[in-house]
Amino acid sequence: MRDQADRLRELARGSKQSEKTTKVITVTSGKGGVGKSNFVVNLSIMLQKMGRKVLIFDADIGMANDEILMGFVPKYNILDCINRNLDIEDIMITGPEGVKLISGGTGLNKIRELQEEEIRILLSKLEKLEDYDYIIMDTGAGVNETVINFIGFSDEFILLTTPEPTSIMDGYSLLKTVSYFNVKNMVSIVVNRVYNEKEGEKTFLKLNNASKKFLSIDCNFMGTVEEDKKLTEAVRKQVPIVVSFPNSKVSKNISTIAKIIDNNNIVNKEDKRVNHLFKNILQLFR
């Protein structure tokens, strides 16, 4: 466990020194079933509607759902850049408003089979991603080394939770791990599926009070997303709610969150390089 802790701290330190042109946001949750992928897809589309250039990297190895939520069946994943000699643009899905998506999916598990020259070629293709304003990483849920490292590699870490006690507890467990390994000292919290804003604030305070008392991580309340039957309808239609129901409560909530994110974007793009991000990601699966 100590070797693992040392490795995590080393990777985290490396990520803080990395240079990327793009602001990288990791969105994760302490448990599955809290609506994380829906949030990522709709947030990304909303940022794109605001005039930003956004790429979703679906890094949920077990359940890569982002493209399905946008009405697409995934045809390629990141390894097809090598296996099929495709360019990075060839494996991208173009979603609503022009938002782009790359599926890591099960291909990430096979990176360890690549030779060093193949890794070099893949990284050279990934360099073309440097002109995006945002790369939003949709990770798997839960507490594991891969998720912790994705958090460490990012510029901003968003934890999605719900008012359910199990979701709050699992979210706290994730924050506890992030704090223990000194991966990040700040987290933005979004409370999903609330009946009203007051319920969201109450949920946030539970996490914030526990973190203040026991952890060395600051919690920032980014906002809430209300329960809305139109979201279920949008999922069934495979048309994201910010497109199918732009005036819904959920769409207005996500618009508010997107504006907060964009107003807080202080990344110096001239001094950042996204290539280092993907070197770290590929290294995770070696």
C-alpha cells in the first residue's frame, strides 16, 4: 500500500507540473447511478453552445455511455488510431452543437499490449487535441487508483452526488482518498436529482462539514440539478435534455453551472500542453 501511495503522490505532483493548452475537468462520483454521464454530456453541450470548443473523453472502461446518451453507437475507440491506422479525427463522434467525443472504453485496457513505437505514434496523433477550450473526462464511479489518477491529472475536479445517504457516504469516501494521497486540495460539488435548491445546499453542507473536520480538502458548492421527468424522456429519445428541452429545469441548472465553470477558467493556454495529460493517461494502463 505504501508503494501505491508513493506512486499516486508522484503522479499527482507530475500532473500539477504538466503543461496543457486546455482546461481539463474530471467529473466523477463515489458510486454509480447518480447521473454522471448525463451531466457530463449536457454540461459539455452547454459549454459548446456558449461558444467554447469542448471534447468529452469517455474514460469509463466498464460502462462507456456518453455516446449512447447522444444517440450514437460507438464505432471506434482510442486504440483504433493504431489498430486501424486512423487519425484522431476519424475516431471522434460529433455530437449536438459540434461537441466532440472520444471513447476510451475497453481500448484503454489493451494499451499495455502496445509497443513503445506505437505509443509514440498514438501520442503524436493526440497532440492534435490542443486547440480545445475544455476536455471533460468522464471516469468510472467509485474509489480506485485509475479514478484517483484522473483526478490528479486534471485542472478541476467535480464530484457529482445526490441527496441519498449512500451517495453522500460514497462521495465522502472518494474525498477521503483524494485528501489522504494529497491529490487535490479543492473539489467542486454538484448535487444532482434534488427536489429544490435547499435540499442541494443541505447535502453539500453534510459533505463540507465532514471534510472541514476530518480532511485537508476544500469543498466548493458549484450548484444543483433538479429532479425532472423530462430528463427521463430525453434519455429514452437519446437526445440530451439541453437540446430536447432547453427550457427545462435541468437545462437551466446546467446552464448556470456551465457559466460558473467558464467564469472561473483561469488556465493560461499559452503555457499549457495537453500532450502531457495523455502521456499520463496512457501510462496508467501500461
